[in-house]
Amino acid sequence: MAVAEELRPGIAARVLGSPSLRLAGRRLLAAIPVLWGVTFLTYVVMNLLPGDAAQELLGANATPAEVHQLELQLHLNEPFWVRYGHWLAGVLHGNLGTSVVNGENVTTILGARLPLTAELLGYAFVASIVLAVGLGVLAARKPNGIADRFSIVVSMTGLSVAPYVLALVLIYIFAVRLQWFPAIGYTSPSVNLAENLKSLTLPAVAIGFPLFSVYTRLLRADIVEQMQREDYIVTARAKGVPPWRILLRHALPNSMFGLITLIGLNLGTLVGAVAIIEPIFSLPGVGAILIQSISDHDVPVVEGIVVVFAAVVVVANLLTDVLYTALDPRIRYERSAS
Amino acid sequence: MSAPLPELLAPDAAVKPVAARARARGGWARGLRLWLPAGFLLLMLGACFVWPNIYTLPNPVRGSVLEAGLPPLSPGHVFGTDPVGNDVFSRILYGGQISFEVGFAVTAIGLVVGGLLGIAAGYWGGAVDTIISRVLDVLIAFPALVLALVIAEGLGPSELHVIWALSVFSVPVYGRIARSATLALREQTFMLAARLSGTRGWRVMLRHIVPNITPQLMTFSLLGFGVVIILEGALSFLGFGIPLPEASWGSMIAQGQQTLSASPDLVLIPSAFLFATVVSLNLLGDALRERWAI
Amino acid sequence: MLALTAAACSSASSSSSSSAAPAANGAPRAGGSLTVLEATGYSGDWPDGLDPATNIDGAADQDYMDAVYGELFELGPKGAVIPDLATGYSISTDAKTITLNIRQGVTFTDGTAFNAAAVVWNINRDLKSACTCKPTWPVKSVTATGPYTVTIVLSAPDGAFIDEIFDSTADWIASPTAVQKMGEKAFAVKPVGAGPFEVVSDTLSSALVLKRNPGYWQKGRPYLDNLTFKSVASDEAGYEALLAHEGQVYVDMSTPSLLQQAAKNSSVEVENQLSTSPYDLQLNTLTPPFNNPKARQAIYAATNFAPILQHVFDNMYPSVQGFTGPGGICYDPTASGYQGYDPTLAKTLVQQSGLDQVTINLGTIQNLVAQETTEALQTQWAAVGIKSTIHAYALAPLIAQFTSGKWQSMVQTAGSFDPAAGVGVGFRFSSVSPFSGVHDPHLDSLLNQAAALTDMSQRCALYTQAANYIAKQYYGPFYFAFAPANVAVKGVVGPGLTQPLPAVVVTPTVLWEDVAYSS
């Protein structure tokens, strides 16, 4: 009521207030060198991979003249910085290069596979967040109660289990023994939505269970801390506001900030997660092609994937940062600076 | 992998209320929460590093093909053998050596290098902080696994390369924790006193900052250790880590996966050890955090 | 064996219709959808698409190619040559001119006519392509000498031409109109042929969805309405998918323990195929260390395959000393003068040749059987002082290894239904093959002579000589005549699934038009 209104002044007022905008601007400027740094690091690292790209593209029967011609075209014999410049220019124009293995455009390859991976990750995230909120709130309501103990055990398991092991166990139990979900393959949502969700459930659980565990722990700890520490909550309780209400209307939304930041930071590790999980389930996504391309020394494809993912991570972090500070600068800015 | 960000994973400094209650509840449960995982880890360390030097185990890589595919509890092979005849039990122990070595090396490098960078950034602030933080940001945004895979593919798979590759990621992670912890310390009165009294920078860092942030770093490092073990397992699982036929829990799981329907124990046994080790590290980290009220 | 060879090498044209009879399970019934699973690393990949002229994976993808294009001639049960889109052939006495009779009344699925002109267009296109998969005949000309007659003139005699067609991209005829209209890139993803099935959708190296070709030349075929191929990660993944009812057939299972498990499972049937391609260890004689014959002999003496065969493979396959297998022609399991297992001699040779000073790069294909075999070898060799590191490659990087010339030793399969064909002996041991580690004119001449003749007993005599020569020069030890098995759920019948087939290229081609659910 009155207490509640005091706590959340109009969002519009906050955003338009100049400190936030300046902060956002600063963050954006800071993100650019990071993005550049990632692309540069990618390029440097990929050059570690041996392999004669022109020869591989043309095949064994190419004449030395043909190979030389292609090398000139792809700038393969030029010094490192020149090649990097060409590649970077290409990236900025949306051209991520051509695959060494089959000559296809990297953009096309990614475009075909990204929807699957995006859906898989979205599924994993949404499920893990929703469940984490549910369990975290239940657990925090009564620290050391039954729900809390359960949440501790479950999240400890999720933190300690390796995703690849979890995937194998899930396949064995749910696909082979119980036949509730498919073990392999992918049905596109345009063909059959129910089948599509079924085909992504086990991989989403394999990716999402560790995430769920982390989020649950964080939420629980954060909510408990707020319920016992924050002045405004103590005040509210003293005034007789029911605990559930406080939890859901104040403690939880505030805890979500920490969660959102964590999610943003987690994104970077997800390339690794899909790279491991997708092949186990024979899903033709970005992760599967990444592993394949590294084995094949298909440098352009690997570079393309890394750049795209890194860009997504940086942008996501930028957004969460801005959101974070814009919505509640007073508390959050202090906290993040300390 | 899904290595969550440290300072948000290790729940905030103030989960004290819960700890206080637990303290009131009873010492023996707390003791158990500490010593059970610690004991298991000591047991594993002993088994992996000490026992093979005392007691001759079957060779983990030179198994005779005459004993291929034996089930667990076969005479002479308590955990059975793999499809080319290597003894699974000895592969578990030698694989454990790899896990602990890689975990220890990567964590140590992270603590020392990352820790120093983080402290420097936190203490001096300004341009130093900006540069270091940007570099750390770049490293964190870069997908860890991809770098490790490329290094393994480019330089050839080996334990040393795995350590380098994973260290590139542990450094920024510890760096960020050290930096936040240092920033938190910087404003405290004893720090101001030290600066006012003219103590030189690095002495302040060494005598005041390091001892104060060490507990936080140490408890986190147990969690980090577990993450590194899982990551090493992932690399070996994909074939980019410890090369066959050397034993690594990850590659044992990958190999076992190929015959899961016929001999599931080849997956279950290394998975169980992997899980038990990482759980113990996590539990130990939590228990220490609780005890030191960090 | 004589019956086999007679059937395979007749020089008169035959005009019988496709004959593969379904096996004991019950009569085939029309209709139904079948999903076939194949493992990545070999047959489960088709990264370059399915155009015969550009598909580097070549014969590894024969299942898909055969389903979409059909074949001019098919290799059927008991080694019978089955005319499919061609009705017959004749070979001149000097074995330099081959005449093919093309079936009349056939159309591609895009409606255009299937005739001699189309066949000629295809074969010329294949010969001109830059693909390592292109046919290796010494062709002077390929012309249409009639609306349904193709004449191929060679510059050197080749008596094994028809046997070589099975392994060759020339067996698959693409619609010239479609290639020109769609452009090569698009065509490779959605190919158009005259086979029993046509393409609905194709996700490269992942899923190929086909449906019945209503205009297929053979009435009443194919039995199936829908045929889908899906790529899985391994034998285990395929087996799990079968058990989870996500597929009905798994092609090319080779993992011994899984085969034993499947054999015990009453819901599936395991069909062991007839081997034509023994596992061998190729040694690169063009570079050190194996340019030294003593080093090569050391390898022979250091290897004892009997215990490996028994304990890893449960004695499922016969051990051989040459490149022929029980499913093919000219089968002879022994070679005279073959250096057998002798660890004492091995140790001496290792020291004499300096083999203990180097670490050998031991390569193989990314397949469990190959990898297990290689690991077992590594262990055996270590016992006599030979150090090695193992590299397992998927098909494309494996090809790259060969073409770069940097390999030292490679566990592969050599041999084919006819040693002159495809992944036969020449593929692994002739001077002109990029996949060979041997440049020996004497061996070349033996193999060329054998290929040129049409008389079976003469050919077999020459192949025996070749095997003995390879043993004498220690060009590469042979291990066992391996053939993978196909696993199908009960109720699915067909050649290759409930009837064994000889393997064309390591793995046999299932005749998909004859596969059906049994009533």
C-alpha cells in the first residue's frame, strides 16, 4: 500500500533521469572494446589450427596453379594483420566467410542451425528459471524447512553432476527404458509442435539442470538475506504485512536482478554446453557443427560461431547491466561498485 | 560449461542468519558436513597418488586383449576391464590423478595470477583497473570450451595443454572475485590507516589485503576445483583432452558410452567417481564457508 | 566360389528382372514408413550433398545414392549382378569396349527421359569432375550409340568393368535437366534421379526424408511409402534409438559387445553380411620409417591377431593374409611367405631398422571396431619396443591425411567384392591411387593384368600372386575379413536385412526397393 508505493517510484522517471542514461552510454562504450577484443582473440586462436585451407577447399586433384589462385583470392599468404583486417571487414558487413569443408557460406550454415540451438537454450533457460523461482521461493519462505532441505540437496546434485553424464543417464532411463522421450533427432516446430518439444526436452534438462541448481541457490540465499536484513522489509513485517506478500512483491523482484545478471554472464558458457549436448542427442545445431568444424580444421566456421556467440554474450550483458542500473540505481549501483 | 559466475554463485557474504541458526543447532552435524567430504577427498587423493606407488596395480594402458570386456568382480579385476583389456579400477585411479593434477594446477594458476591481477585492479583503481577489467571481461566473454578445443586441436591433446587452456578461464574468474573483495576492503578503516601511515602499496596488498580475502578465495576455489574437473572430463569426453589410451574419467565415460547397452558399468563407474569427487568438493566448500562465516 | 564367379562375370547380357526374394519372415506387404539409422564418421555423413560428381564421401553414402538414383547394375544376394536401370551389358574380347543396354520407358522424377544420352552425360561429367570419388577407368570415349545403348571405349583392357560399376559413381545417374536447371549446389541438396524414392527434404549429414517414386520403373516397387535416413552418433546411439522405437533399421553395426547384446534381444534381428574387405594396416613406403623393409617386416612380426580376434571380436570373423574375403571372388585366406607373429624376430628387426627411435603415427577411421583394433595393436607393438600414438579421423579428415602424404600407418580395409573394383587392392596398393602407400611397378602390372582379363581362373591366379608379392615385400599386414551387420526390428524384411549380401565397399548396399514390412 503506501509502503509499497514508496518503494517503486515510476520507472519512466528513473529511466529518463540522466544518471542512468549516462551510465548506459558509458557501458556501451565499454562494451565495444570488449567485443573487439573477443573477435581479435578468436582470430588469433584460430590461427593456431594447422591446415592448408586452399588445398582442402579445392581437393586433392587441384593443380598448384589453382591452389595459388585461391590463396590469392582468400588472402591466405598475406601477413597476419592484413588477413585479420579483411576478415574483420567481412564480419562487419555480415559476411562470415566460407566453410573450408563444403564451400558453403558460414552465415547460411549458422542461419540453418541457429533456430534449433536458440530454441533448445530458450527452453532450458525458461524451464530452469521458472522452476528455480518456484523452488527458491518455497525454500526461502522457511529456511531449513522441508522445501529448503530438498532444494539444497537437489541443487547440490545439479552443481556436481557433469552435463554429459546427466545426458547419458537421461537417455538410458527416459528414452530407452521408459520411452517417454526420443533419444535422438529433432522435429521442427513447423512440422509438429508437440513432437518438437518432446525432442528437445531431454537435452534441455541436461543443459538446464545445472543452471536450475545455481539459480535456486542464488535466489534462495538472496531472498533469505533480504527477508532478514533489508530495512524496508523488516518495517513491512513489523507493520503486519503478510510474509508471502512481502516475498512475492518485494524480495523476489529485487532478487531477480542478481539472477538476471547471472544469466547474462552464464551465456558465454553455453556454447560449451551445447557443443557437448547436441552431438549426444544427434541434434543438428550450432554446437554440433562447432565440434565437427574444429576437428575438420574448418577455421571460418569456428570463427563465425565464436564471434556470433561472443557478440550475443556482450550484448546480453550490456542489456542486463543497463536494466539493472536503470530500474534501481540507488541500491544496485552501490552494490556493484563495492 | 555452465560455470556460473563466482561472486554470485558463492552466496553473498550475508547468509549469516542461517549459519547462526545452524551453529545453535548442534556441533556434530556441522562437523560431519565438513569432515565427511574432506575425508572422502583425502581418501581419493591417497588412493590415486599414494596407493599405486605402494601396491602394484595392473597397467592402466597396457591391458592384454586376452582379458577384454570382463565384467566387474572378475578375479583380479574388481571393476572389470574395458573392451581392449585395460583394468578399470587402475584406470579410475590413474584417471583420478589426472583430474586432481589438472584441477590443482588450474586452480593454483587462477588463484595466483588471477588473484594478483584482481587485487592490483581493486587496489589501484583508475587506469590499471580499467585495463585489467576489460581484459578479464574479454576472456570471460570468450567461450571457454572452444578455446580449449582449439588449443588441443592445434597443439595436440595433452595434459599440459589442457591445463593451459583451462587456466585462461580460471584467471579472469578469480580475478573478478579478488577485485570485488579488494574493493570491499579498500574503504575499511584499517586500510585507510595503513595508507595514511605511508605504507607502500605492495606491502599493503601483501600484509592486509591478501590475508583478508584469502578465506573467500579459498572456499570458492573448492567449487572452482570441481568445475575444472568436470571441464577436463568434458574435454576428454569429446576427445580433445587427455589422449587415448591414457586414462581420464571423461574419456572413460566417452568410451563406455559406445557400449552403454551392453556394459553400462563402463559409464557408471567413472561417472560415480566423478560425481562423488565434485560433490565432496562442493560440500567442503560450503561447510568451510559456513564455518568461517564468510 | 565357382558358382559366384560364374554369376558375376558372365559376358552375355542378361535380362532377368530384379529377383531378390524376401526371406522366411513372411511375405512383404506394400506400404509403411521406415526410418533407417546410420552412424556418423562414415556412412552417416553426407556433407557435400548427394551429387555423384561431387560427393567426396562416394561409396560410403551408397545407401542414400541408391535410394534416390537406383543403380545401373546392383550387387545382389550370392553375388548376382542384378540389372536395375540397365538391362544388360557385353564386353568385347579384348576387354576394351563395353556396351551397356539402358532400360527403356524410364523417367526421372522430374519427368524428363532416362536414356542413353542421360547416361553418357553423367559418366562424362563424373570423369571430368575434380572429386577424389571419380571413376578411375582409363576411358577414351563414352558415347550413345543408340537411344538406349551406351558404348564405352577404354585405352586399356578391363575385364572387371561391371564389378567396378557397383563401387563407382557412374552407377548413379542424375537427371541432366535438373542439374542444369537447379545448379550444382542446389542439386546436391535435393537430387533428382530415377530411383525407387524421391527427395522430400534433406538436412545434410543429419536427416534425409524420401518418399515413394510413383513413376518407378518396376511395378509394385518400392514396397515402402516413406523412407527416412537419420544420422546418429554411434552404434550405441543407433541401438538405443532402435529400442526406443525411433528407427526400425540400423545399418553397419560393428561393435562386438553390442552385436552380442542385440543377438540376445528378441525384438531385433541381426544379419551378418559377407565380408569382402579385410582389415589391413597400410604402411606408407614412400616416407620414413616404413620406406625401410626391415621396419615393415618388424610390424608383421610384432602383430599377433589371433588373441585380438578371439577376445575382442569373439572369433566372429575369419583371419586372412590377403585382400580377399569370403563374400567376394577369388577368396584365398593365406599368402605364401607371409611373415607371422614372431616377437623375438620383431625385437631384433626393431633395433636393426631403428624403429625403436621413433614414435609411429598410427591412424584409423573414427569407428569403435577400428579404434579397438588399433589400441590392441598399440599394446602388442609396445611389447617389442615400438612406440605409437593413435589418431582416429572422420572420413573427410582421413582423406585429407592421405592426400597430404604425411601419414605413416593407417588401419583401413582393403578389398572389394572384386579386387579390381572400388576399395579393392588398387585403391590401397597401386601407384596411382592417392590412398596408397606403395609405388611398385611390378605390383601395378600384376593388378592391371588381373583387371584386364575376363577369364576368372586367370584373374584369381594373378590375384594370388599379388597377395604373395605384397606379403614378400611386407607392404602391409592383413588381419581379418570384417563385415558389419545390419540390425532390424522384427517385421522388417529385405535383402541385406533378413538376407546376407556381399559387401561392395566394406558395407553392403541394402536394396531399398525390396525392403518391406512383412504381413
